[in-house]
Amino acid sequence: MSRRRKGTSTGTVVAAIIVIIIVIAGIALYLGRGSGGGISTTSQTSSQSTSKGQVKTVSIGALLPLTGDLQSFGKANEISLKQAESDINAWLEKQGANFRIELTIVDTQTDPTVAAQQFDTLYQQGIRYFIGPMSSSELSQIVSAIQQGKEAVVISQSSTAPSLALKDTVFRFPPPDELQGKALADLYKSDGVTHIVIAYRNDDWGSGLSGFVEKYFKEDGGTIAAKIPYDPKASNFDNLVQSIASAVQELQQKGVSLSNIGVELIGFDEASQILATASNYNILKQVKWYGSDGTALNQGVVQNPDAASFAATVHWKNTITFGLTNKTGKVFCEIKKHLGYAPDPYSLIAYDALWVMSMAIKAAGGLHATPTAVAAKIPDVVNNYVGVTGKIVLNDYGDRKFSDYAVFEIVKENNRYQWKLTEIYRFQQHKFEEVTENPLKCS
């Protein structure tokens, strides 16, 4: 009996010790979960942990269109951001920082409502720093949430609508559409186009860009023959293409040479259907066709035989922001290797955006940074940063102030259709340079 009493006492003590350990562990785990910036404990403790404390992660949300109208861009951006995440964490380790960044990538489906829902979900998880979303209609939902009191810092890699030029904690690293409108107008003039038909998706971005195209082309003495808005969700685009053909026929009947007529198509992935439909009209094969940053390097077009053949026949020219540094080629080729096709410039801007966000977090105090402090540091970081898309100069609204543009066309080489860089527009000189050797050629 004495042994039985002794065993019972020892078991009680052991049980009590176990309970205490569990309670302490639970408290430590609770304290390790910070809400600001999405901070959490990580297993990366390395040799730095002894002198700088335990290494933690700062979560950054990436709102990407992995499906929907911009899905070909979204996939390239996903790979680019993952590459940047790896490069940044290697740099943070070398710097002896006590934090690493961790991406949480979600699909916005190129849908403003879904983008808002995804933002709210990540915000509830404690994430305060975001890259994306890509389209202006999606970003407008995030801007509204911030205006309503949500404290967050956002860098969009591709939103260009002038309506979102606001003084807030939202930064946009592509140039505004006003610059692209000027580039397109100069492109028409360079190609000898005197009359243009504009077909544009009926949303804030399409309407805004078409307005700038009209403004600058008229200033150059050009004539806007027709402006035709369309519903990007339409089941087919027969009526749209018929309207374009009718506008071209009317110009021809008035004595305008087909060689002086252009068609500007401002759209997203639906462009492949529109071009395929246009291939049925002989008169539309005899005029010049143009696109924009919404369609440049779009994979849906090259994968549609009718659309690709038509685009190559009419030398469909698409403009998109463009910058080169000694870092561009390496990152571009690394993304292309994993993606399987040439990434768009917006994926390169996303790479720079994550770097700037991470450097601003570090400059604002790392694990102790707040959204307000990080937003205040971004202009300082940008002033001393030259990334893969060149020097970023921000205007008073935190948007990129100027940029050169690339002109991409679809060509048939080696018995397959692919995008090719053919011209570069020097914005400050307002002139085009022919590209004879691809500066982004990968071995």
C-alpha cells in the first residue's frame, strides 16, 4: 500500500508538470501570432536567431487573376512574384534581418466582386500589405475598402485608370493611361493612319483609354471615325465586328484609302474571339490594326489559329509599358523558363513591386512596422531603387510618372505564331525606334 501511495503522488506531480508545459506553450503560441502585417512564427531560425531573436514572417497578399479575362497575365505574375519572394528572402537573410516575407496568392478571377472578397478574407487573417489586383475595376474595390477605414498598403503592377489617381496608401507602378493614349496616337501618325475606328470594352479602363486616344489623335490632326463600346461578357462579337466593318466601309466610300484607316481594339482576353470573327471580313484585312497593354503578349490570341493568322496578316500592333536594366534579362528568362512563354512587362513590374514593398517594410521597422509607416517609406525606397523595369519615378498620387513603351506584334516563325518585339517608343522624345535585335533573348 505504501508503494501504491508513492506512485500516485509521483503521477500527480508529472501530470501537473505536463499541464503547466502545455499552458506555457499555448501562451507562447498565442503571443507569437501578431495581427499587424500578418506576422507569424516560422521555422527559419538560422544562426541569426541567437543574436536578433526568432525569425518571423511578414505575410503579403497577392491578388492575381489566375482565371478570367487576364489569366494569361496572372500566371506570369504568379511565377514572377514567387521568384521575387525567393530573391528577397535570400537578401533579408544576408542583411541579418529578423523577418522573412511570405506570399499568400489568391485568385481574383478578374472580377471586382471576387477581388473585394479575397481582399477582405486576407485582411481578416491579419494581412496588411498587398500586391495587385491587376485591373483598375478590381483595384477600385480595394480603394473603396481603404477609404472606408481598412489600413492597408497596396501596390498594383498594372492598374492604369486615371480615376484611381488618389492620395492614399495605394501605389501604382505602371504609367497612367494618359501616357499610353499619347503613345498610341503617335503610333498611328508614324504608320500614316489618318482615320481610326475605336472598339473598346465598356468599363472604366476601356472608356478611359479610348478617351485619351481620341484626345491625342485629334490633337495630331487625326479623325475618330467611330467609337464603339462593347460588352466583354457577350456570347459572341458578331455585331461588334459588323459595326467595325461598316465604319471602315463608310470611310472607304468617302474616299479615304484603306491604307490610311486603322482599327484600335481596347480589350482583354476576349480579343481572340473578336479577331477570329474579323478574319471573316476581307475589308478588315486591308486596314491597320492596333491593341494596347490589355492584349500585348496575350496567349489566348496566339493559341487561336484564326485570330493569330488574322493578327499576323494585319500586323496587329500592341503597346505596353517597357523598361530595361542590366537586371531585366536574367529575371525575364528565369520567369520564361518556368512559364513556357515570354512573360509580360506587368509581371516584371510585379517583381519590382514586391521588392519595394519588402524594402519599405524593413525600413519602417520590420516586424514592428505599421501600414502607415510602410506607406510613408515607399517613396524613399523608390528614389533609391532601380529594378528590372528601370527607374521608377512617382507622381504626387503615388503612380508612375513616365515610361517608354514596347510595341509587340504576332508573327509566324518556325511554323508557329508568337509575339515579337518590333519597336520601342521613347516617350520623352515621342519617337519610335525599330528593334533589330531582341534585347530579351534567352539562351
